[in-house]
Amino acid sequence: MKYSLKCLYAVALLLVLCAATRATATPWQPYGLPADSVTISGQVTHPLTLSQEHLRRFNAVTGKDLKIVGVKGDIKKTLHSWKGVLLTTLLDSAGIRLAPKERGRCYIVVRGTDNYTTLYSWNDLFNNPTGSHVVLLYEENGQPITTDGPFVMVCTTDKITGPRHVKWVNRIEVASLP
Ligand SMILES: Nc1nc2c(c(=O)[nH]1)N[C@H]1C(S)=C(S)[C@@H](COP(=O)(O)O)O[C@H]1N2
Ligand SMILES: [Mo]
């Protein structure tokens, strides 16, 4: 075998090895922050850090044919099927700390690793049908999510689903306006 050919094989082998190492490493972390768990913090009795495994222990909700629509009405993608946990289920587990007359001030912030943020009010989630449609997804099309993070939050009944579709979710914070 010619020397140059050997070199070529060596380089090819190195590339294959590199690719294999990458595939077994932790999921890709855009913006350098880990997205392999979701924390629930702030005005709660039990702050939580939830991994994929933890999330699978909660009651699951599923659905089909969800279109992610941008502000101009453009369809960004269609999820043929999805599976996840209601945000209200997670918040009930963490236990929001509230006095009765403070409910109107309370809000829930959902952030991705890139700090893309969306929010819900306590009344949206717990005093309106909307609450039954806000889901932290961990599966899309029958598979664990990979391209948009391990976790994606979405309100499936929004007119324009894009803006409150948060990819790479890693934080949920509960707070109240002063
Ligand atoms: N973490 C994160 N989530 C995000 C965004 C983002 O920049 N970061 N873009 C939003 C926007 S503007 C839209 S329309 C939808 C779909 O965007 P995509 O086509 O980039 O997936 O995701 C939303 N979720
Ligand atoms: Mo968008």
C-alpha cells in the first residue's frame, strides 16, 4: 500500500472515531448551557430539578398534528405526535406558595438555555382552559426530542404557536409582581 493511501485511511479512521465520541457524549448544548434537566424555582415549596427520567414518572399527556406557526402565519414545522407533562402538573408538584389575594400577581416564566423566554399568569394556567394545553414536551413523533433540546414547552391552543414554543427549556420560575 502506498504511503499516501495509508495516511488517507488513518485520517478517515480518526474522523469516524471523532464522530462516534460525539454521538455518545451528552446532548448538544447550544449556547454552552446544559439542557438535560429542568429546574422549577422561585415562589415554590419544593424547588425541583427534573431529568428526562423524572419527567416520565408524571402523568403523561399526548396529542397529534401540532403545527408550529410563526408570527407571519408561516408553518415552521408539524409535530405528527407529541408527548409530555402539563405545566400545571409540574407546578402542583413543586407547590406554588400563594396567599389568596396574591393570585392575580403571580406569573410563571419559562426559559430556554439561550434565555428565550415566555410567560403565563397564574390565572391563565389554573383558572382557564389554557392550563390544560400548556405542555412540557419530551417526545416528538414517538422519539425523545433531540433537535430542539430534550425539552420543549408549548401552548397547543395558541393562535400562533411559535412565540410560546420554547426550545431547550431548562428553567421554570414562579414569581409575583410587587
Ligand atoms: N429557545 C428558543 N426557543 C424558540 C426560539 C428561540 O430563538 N430560542 N424561537 C421561537 C420562534 S420565533 C419560533 S417561530 C418557534 C419556531 O422556531 P424554529 O423554526 O426556529 O424552530 O420557536 C420559538 N422557540
Ligand atoms: Mo418566530
